Amino acid sequence: MINKEFFKNAEEVAEARGISVNDVYDSFSKGLVNSYKKIYGNTSCRVVINPDKCEILLYGVHKVVDKLSEEPLDPEAPAEMLLEDAKKIKASYKVGDIVEQQINIKDFSRTAVGATKSVWTQGVRTRQRELAYEHFKALENEMVIAQVTNITEKFISLDLGMNVSTILPITELLPNDNLKIGSTVRVYIKRVEQTSKDPRVSVSRTDRALVTRLMENYIPEIKSGVIEIKGIARDPGDRSKIALLSNDPHVDAIGSCVGEGGSRIKDIVNALGGEKVDLYEWSEDPETLVTNALQPASVTQVIEIDEKNKTSRVVVPDEQLSLAIGKSGQNVRLAVQSCGWKIDIMPTSEAYQKGLILKWEKRN
């Protein structure tokens, strides 16, 4: 059967569904086989689709036998045809030969044609969902850009592309996010699950890995591995603290991430809805590491380091005690989480009174 319209539609369906045209042909072939079974009671047939000639051919396939089997045939085995019937088609046929007879698809009943279309449509949808799952599974633990399609009190509906949508719970949204229908937003894909329908994609704006992916996106030196993120801690929507290590002595880790005029770090802050980002330099020396981790506060002295238990005690100027601890303990908490060391902070006056340091200059 020659059908130019089918091949034109197949290409349009493939493009619209994001699948290959061969996937469309395969689904249609399965539909034809299903229709053949409804008419002939078996699937012993062969479909040939030739796009170059805009041709679709269907052949019934039979094996020549001298006696029909009494037991049910293997589903994969060809149907049987008695030798006497085969010789009516071609006198030279003998037992064991395969007989292929072309079937006129136009002679299919309306029910069979409907079954073909149904299987074809379902096959196309199934393949589309398989490709979507494979695509997003490969993006698990990565950042993607989604478009807002709906907003409710409990969640944001997002279009991820490839005809896949998901919801972003309000609990996974940042406090300063001001999303509108039609706007785009960067989200982190936490998990992708295959279902009987479209893949289930779980996304987040609060996961600390989103900050990592943003750093990789805006800072080429991190993407290439020249600069390494050694530790990260986050209070979503408020502040992140990141430990950085340069693997190249000629590259300044902090300066590269801040960018000229603060351009790079501003882009990251904007993408996080105004969330502040503190950067500090990683060190293999514990004293230097905990000192850097407490920035922007300065440290007078590290008076105790327990490498086995990864605990430390540091002394800070009295006037910087609140800065070192941070509001509700935020600065020290993020410092501990990002560097991996427990940090006990003591003001200089207290350390002097306990005899832990020898000198203290009281400031008015």
C-alpha cells in the first residue's frame, strides 16, 4: 500500500512528540500486527515500511507442513499451512518452506483499522514517556530551567520540557522567590521515578546542591575542576557558606568566584532570590581552616585542636563575638557544617581570665 499522507504525518508526530520517526514506524508496525491477529487469530506476519517509496507492506507468514500440529504452536513460530494448500499458491513449495502472502491492508475491517490506530497511538505515547524518563533520569542531581505554568497556595506547577510537568511544593521554594506564570526558574532535580504514565520528577530550590550547580554554571573554573568546592552549608533563602580550594597556584579561588566587580557572585545571589553567599578558602591545616570558616569574623587565636575528634576552640575579639556566632548561631553553625570541624568560640576577655592566653588589650 502506498500512502504518502502516512509518512508525512509520521514525521510530524515524531517532531511533536520528541521521538524518532523510526519509533513511529515501529509503533505502527505493532498496530498492524495487532490488527492481523484480530482477523487471522495469530501474529504470524511481517511488516515492511519503506519511506523511500512511501510504501507499507504486510505479509502473512506460514510454514509448509504435511500435517497440522495438534498442540498449540509457540507464539514466536510461524503459522502452519498444509502442503496441498501451499502447492495451490506455488507448485514448487515443499514441506519446511516458508510461504509469504501479501495482505491488502485496505481490506481490513473498520474495527481492525481502529485497533491499528489505537496500538499505534499508545506505542508512540509509550516511547515518548520512555525517552522522557531516560532524559530526566540522566539529569538526576542536576540543575535545569523550568517554566512556571500555574501557582497555588501549596505548590508551583512547572513545565520541564519534553511534555513533562512537575510541582514545586511551597516548602521547597525560597522565601524571596517571586514567581509568576510564564517566568522561568532554576530548580535542582532530586529524584526521577518511572511510572505507568509520565516520569515523576521531584525538584527543589532549597537543596544545597542547587548552589553547587549554580557555582558550576557561572564559574568556569569550578566546572573545569581548577577550583574545587570542598564544603558547603546552607540556610535556604538566607545564607550559604562555601569552602573553596584552588588546584592551580596561579588561580585565586575567592577572586575567581567573586568575579570582576562581583559580577559572578551577583549572578548566583540573584538566581537564589537574594540569598547571601559567603566564600572562604579551604586549608588542610586545621587552624587555618576553622579561622577561615568563621569569616567575616576575625580570630585572635586557635587555642585547641583535636584532630582525632575534629574539635577546636578559638578566641575572637570581644567586639566580634556576636559576628562570629551570628544571628541565632547561624555563622558558626554554617562554619561547622561547611568545614567539618566542631568550633567552640570564646571571647578574648574570657580566655585571658581563664589563663588560656597571655595578653589581652581591652578596647573601649
